[in-house]
Amino acid sequence: MFSQKKPKELARDSKGRYFLDRDGFLFRYILDYLRDLNLVLPDYFPEKSRLQREAEFFQLRDLSQRLSPKVSKENSISEEICQSDPEELTSVPGAGGSTNSLEPSRFAAPVGGANARSPSLESRKSGYITVGYRGSYTIGRDAQADAKFRRVARITVCGKTSLAKEVFGDTLNESRDPDRPPERYTSRYYLKYNFLEQAFDRLSESGFHMVACNSTGTCAYASNDPNEDKIWTSYTEYVFSRD
């Protein structure tokens, strides 16, 4: 479509509709650019590198060049990039002010066991993330003394989109709310795993700490079949904060 091919050469689905291999959230910015060739992005836009890859995929060279990091003659990132996209310089000390040379020593992790994938303290955004789950416990028959284990069907994530993506990364399932902008909030994300402690580790590594917790009372579900086990369910939420 963008390479001036004839319509008959483009891929179509079973209903004859054109198929576009695109990221729904990022493709909106590409469509806006194609209207008047002006690139307009939000003030806080951490997906700039992914948008550049989309532009390269659709062979939009001018847009790709606009999204590429600007490097001055002294081999340092310009101040404009530092202000518009702070996550691109999370490991550079003093990125919010004067420019800094991209020397390898500048990216060394500070003493104290700081995680390499966590952003620096200067660029971290404060906010809240709520993690919830519905757990069930099966009370087995007398012959099944080992049946009392916690079962977690799904771990949900509520909060700001950019914070959720920063903390959980590729382990976050966005299929229920795929086009949510980074500055908006959502309550429809969930994790691709069912281990609460793994989610707690990711939050702790990103600088979050638990500030509140609540849970419903357990309720029993009993079948009319006396041979079936009794199941107790409850819903629990954990609220995490980062200052």
C-alpha cells in the first residue's frame, strides 16, 4: 500500500478485505502522519523506538528519520531528546539538564544491586498499580489430604498503561485493551503467568512497595453430587505505590 503496489498485489483475507500487519496502537500515529506529513506525539511517549520500527516496516523513510535519536557532533544526545523521551536516557546521569557523552562507563549499574532493566531514579514515574486475583481452595475428601492448594485462575493488573508496561514488559497481556495510550489508565490487563510472588518480584525490582490490601470473605460452592469436592473462592487485591 505504501510502496505504490497495485491493489491486486496486496494481501487480502477470506472476505476480500485488505490485510495490514500493524500494531493498532502505534498505527494511529502513522495515519496521522500520512494526512499532513506532520509528526505529533504525546509529551510522554515511551514507544518511540517501536514506532520507528513500524515506520521502517511501512517504508516511510522520512518518518523513520524523524524518530531516530538525534546525535550532535560531539557524539552526545541532544537536549531535545532528553526532554521529550526520558526513557531513552534512563541510565545517563543528569539527562534532564545538560547533554552527556554516551561513554560505556556512564551506563554501569550503581553499587547496591540495582536491576539493569529498571529505569533510573531520576526518570521513574510515580503512581499506583493494583494487582488482583480470584483464588480458590479445594477441600478434598478424607482420602485426599493434599488437595488444599491455592489455585489462581488469572492475575489482573490495573493502573496507568505506561507504568504497567514498564513493570511487567512482555509478560503483560494487553489483548483485552490493546489500543490504550500510555498516559491513560486501564483495568483490563492481566499477566501471562499465575504466580503472585513473581508479580511481586517484578514490582519490587521496579521500586514499588505495597501500601494496601483487601480481600472478600471466602464463599463455598458445593455441588449436589456428594462425590465432588467443596471449593472455596475469594477475591484479593494488592495496591502498590512508587513515589
